[in-house]
Amino acid sequence: MHEGRQMERQISAPLALKERESADLIAVALLSLVVGAGSGLISAAFRLLLVKADRLRDAFVFWAQGQASVGFFSVVLVCAAATGLAAWLVRRFSPHASGSGIPHVESVLHQELPPAPSVLIPIKFFGGVLAIGSGLALGREGPSVQMGATIGNLVGEWFHLGWRNSRILLAAGAGAGLAAAFNAPVAGAIFVLEELTREFELHIAIAALGASATAISVSRAILGNAPDFHVERLADVGAEVRPLYFLLGFVCGAAAVIYSEALLGVISLAQSLDRRRAGLYAALTGAVVGALAWLAPDLVGGGDSITQDTLLGAQPLSALLFIFFLRFGLGAVSYATATPGGIFAPMLVLGAQLGLIHGRICQLIFPGLDFQPVGFAVVGMAAFFTGVVRAPLTGIVLATEMTSNVTLLLPMLGACFAAMLAPSLLRSAPIYDSLREQTLQRLGAPRESRSAAERVGRRDPDAASQDSAC
């Protein structure tokens, strides 16, 4: 009798576990659609407000250019004040909202930091509008990712899903934010698996796909269906030209190492200045960006218009070189302000320009080859992103979806292979790993708790399932 009951318990325990996992999967799948819709809505609203902020800045600069020195100092003061206010909002109300937010999301997913509270959403939203609207070279995708992740975590908490399932919704919301920010649904889902969680797990994959799908549906209903960038029809790349794309990959990989080191170095400099007087670096940077906006209003801000001009391929080589080095420095200086804003969009600017520069130089060296330099600009976007972030699939799909061009997939593969190989051989860490370490140091997470959290993240799945049931 006793043996029969013991056998029944042994049979029923796995069945109960499977039933619980199925129930969790259904809950996560359904709620991922809700998370995606919320992420798509707030990302679309954020993007719309950024467009209005850019237009307002351009109109203000146009007026100021007719007011001589009074107009110049007006632009400088307004940009400095907006940037300083954005930095103050972050320091005062939500330190987690500084910078891109992606390193913080990754730290939360690895249980190194707690999830951000709901106050992050308005601080990230309006702080990002102030910072990017004032002309800083920052991207909209970082705030969109972190706001989406926060929505995912809040939904998980509201429905009492436990950490395991809330973590899945947090990751799905982050991917949905990226998808909506760039109108790139597949890239958003891949970003979750390749960069944020770095694992292919059934529940995460389903939630990421569902959240990205609804995020794009909502954002496209508000923003429209057109891809972010228009590119001329590009011909297939011949075998004799493909080695030049491999070379572009190595160039992008080497440039990515320099970019990462420059970014981290400027951040360290900014932190040393802020230790003496909080907010000083952000205000000074805003003033410099204001002066640049008065002189060349088209060269400041997130950079989508610069990327589009590059993809049209009409700029002379000298202008490309000048803008590339200017934006290279401006991106690092802007990110170090610790105001809300990402590095994806500025990286796409640099990748497109570096690719077009490479294409133009190759055209001069090999005049007999038949190729389109704009093709190098498209591939450069994916290759430079890969070199900096070390997420090649995300980079390839992102560049393809944003340009609506599929003829360059083979050259992209070769270029991204080289762009990933070069910094790996140079022992340069992926940028988000370095930024994550800086985030943990800045927010005071002790090293021993980080290693413990990593051990928890690698524990057996049965233990995780038990946690979710508690």
C-alpha cells in the first residue's frame, strides 16, 4: 500500500511540474502581448516628441542666427540648461535612468541589480526629450529599451508571476522597445536572445516574438509603415568585389575598438569632473553642443538625417571625413553626460559614414570594378555595430530592416565576421559588458554579490521553476 502511494507521488510530481510550466507559458505568452503594446505605445510617443523637439530646436536656432551674438548665447544657454536639467532629473529621481539603460537592463537580468521602479519611465521619457532635443548625439533606442523593460517587469509584478516569469517579460519588453524604436520587429526579438539574455530558451523566445509583434503593430499604427531609411535599389555584389567588404569589416572592427576606448575614457573624465561639482560636465557639454547647433544645426541630435544623407551617397569624401570625426567625438562626449540616451543611433551614423568613406576610397583605387559605394554604407552600419556590441545577428537584421534591403546579406555576413574577429583578437570587451561593469560600480553593487548573482543565474532549471511557484 505504502509503495503504491509512493509510486503515485513519483508519477504525479513530473505531471504537476509540466502542468505548471504550461500554465506559466500561457501566462507569459498572453502578457507579452500586453507588454509589447505598452512598449510600442510609449516608444512611438517618445519618438514623436523627439521629432517635435528637433523641429523646435531647428526653429529656435534659425531665429537665433539672425540675432548675432545675442542669438548665439541664447542657444548656448538654452542647450546647457536643458542638458543640465536632464542630468539633474536623473540624479535626483532615478539614477537607473542615466545613459542608455541597456547595461542596467542586463544587470537586472543577471540579478546583479534590482529592477528599476516605475518612476524611471517619466524620467527616462522627459529626460531623453530634453537631452536629445537639446542636440546631444544620443539615440532614442536606449530609453525605449529601458522603458519597455520596466513595463515588462511591472506587468509581471502586477500579476504576481514570480521573478522567473517577470524576468522573461522584462526581457521581452526591452526587445519590444528596440523593435518600436527602429521599426525593426525581428531585430528586437533577436536582440533579446543574442545580447540581453544570451540564451535561447522557449519561454523567452515566445515572449520576445509576441512582444515585438504587438509593439510594431501599435507603433506602426501611430508612425506608419515606412522603413526608417530610404536606399536606392542596389545590385547584387559580384565575387570580385566581396573581398572589399571583408576589408570593410576589419576597418569597422578596428574603429569599434577605438570608439569603445574613447567612450569609456570620456566617461571616466566626466565622472571625475562631476565628483567635484555635480552636473558641471553635462551643462558644459550642453553649451558646446549649443554652439555647434548655432554653427551647423544639421550635425547635432540623434543623427537619423545624417545617416539618411549618407545612404543617398551624394556627399563628397572631404565632407564625409569631417562629419565622421566630428560625430565620433560628439557621440562619446554626449553619452558621458549620463543623461537618458543610447548609442545605437549614433553608431549607425558612424557605420554608414565609415562604409561610404571606404567605398569611395575603393572606387578611387579600383576604378575598373563595378560597384555602388552606397552598398558599403549599408553594410558599414551592421559591421560597425557588430564590432562595438558584438551582436552580429542583431546588427545584420537591424540594418536590413531599417533599409528594407536584402541584396547585401552575403556581404554583411563577411563584413560582420571580420568586424567581430578584429576586436576579439585585440582583446577589446563588448561595449555593454564594459558599461555594465561601470554601472555596477557607480550604483555600488559589491563584487561578491555580482558573482553570487551569476551563480544563481546559472542554477538548474528545476530550482528556477520552484522559485516561480512560490
